[in-house]
Amino acid sequence: MDDFNACTSKEAPGYEDHVIDNYENALTGTINHDSTYTSPSTPELITDINLVKDEYQVECITCPADQFDATYDEYLAELENAGVQTIIDERTEYYGNN
């Protein structure tokens, strides 16, 4: 394992110690497996949320720098209108209890 970490760290010149630390840290603690949980409202809301995301992703990237904050705030408001908070609440409840 040490040889692997040392060899892999050479792929990021100047950051070798950080890469090794990341590998060592990744081997400690609790493993959280990816869940297959889907909140009950996701199938109903995801299409509208994805449409908003796709539209504002382009707008946030292409807007003038001085309009970014306002455009991002519009994006968040549109996500709220599309029901994203419902999904956040359902996921918070699920993951908070499991």
C-alpha cells in the first residue's frame, strides 16, 4: 500500500504529501455507502428541477461578472419554485433518521 501511495503521489508533482495524506485519511473512519434512496417527491419534481438547472447553468456561466450574484439568486429562487426544498426536506428526514 505504501508503494502504491508513493507511486500515485508522483502524478501530482509538488503535492505528493497531500496525495499520500488523502490516501491515508481515506482508509480511516466510517465508510458511507452510496444509498439507493430516492425521496418520494423526486420522480414528480426532478424534470422541472433539471430544466431549471440546465437553463441557469448556462446563464450563470455566460452572464457578465457583475450580474452573477443576481443570476445565481434567481436560480435558487427558481429551484425553490420547482420544489427542490421538498426533496431536501425528505432527504434530510431520511438521512437524519438512518
